[in-house]
Amino acid sequence: MNFRLITQSISRLAVLFALIFGAVHTAPAWAVDLDQARSQGLVGERPDGLVGAVPTTVAPDVLALVDSVNTARLNTYRDIASKNNTPVDAVQAIAGEKQVQKARENGWYYMDAQGAWKK
């Protein structure tokens, strides 16, 4: 690899990180509901950058929230991946890592690599 190629790769990764960090940490209309659901232990963060209903909760409104959040996140991840010529699953993995870390810091549920919910 030459220096220019390395620099371009680093620049793309920096842009990708900034886009993911900004997209995941914006405050869309449903953020209050999501924050409340996380604080109440109804939903948790998954390693793939999506949210999931914690198994003890199956209320229709919680499932609707999960679907809404995940649809919005997937659309954002696809846009970021497209703009950066990066696979969507790579974008999700980076976002998931950040969201799981945030969940751990805030005492929210998160899913570990084995698929178990932790707090």
C-alpha cells in the first residue's frame, strides 16, 4: 500500500465514524420514548446497531417502537454505507459497538455476542 492509499482509507474511516456517531446520537421524534423504554428495561441495544425488546416484554407498543427505531437506523446505516462504499454490516457493527458501550455506561440492557441480555 502506498501512503496515498493509506491516507484515503483513514480519511474514509474517519468520515464513516463521524457519520455513524452523528446519526446514532441525533434526537429524532421518538428519542424520548426510546430513552424511557431503555431506562425502564423494556428494550436494549444489540451488537448489530439495532434495538431489541428484552424477552420479558412483548407489549405491542414496545414492539412498534423497536420496529420504528430499527427501520430508521437501518435506513441511516444504508445511506452511510452507500456514501462511503462500505458494507452495511460493517456500518452496523461500528454503530452497534458504540450503542452497546453507551448502554453499558448508562445501565441499560444490551445484548452480548452470545445473544444474552445483560445489564
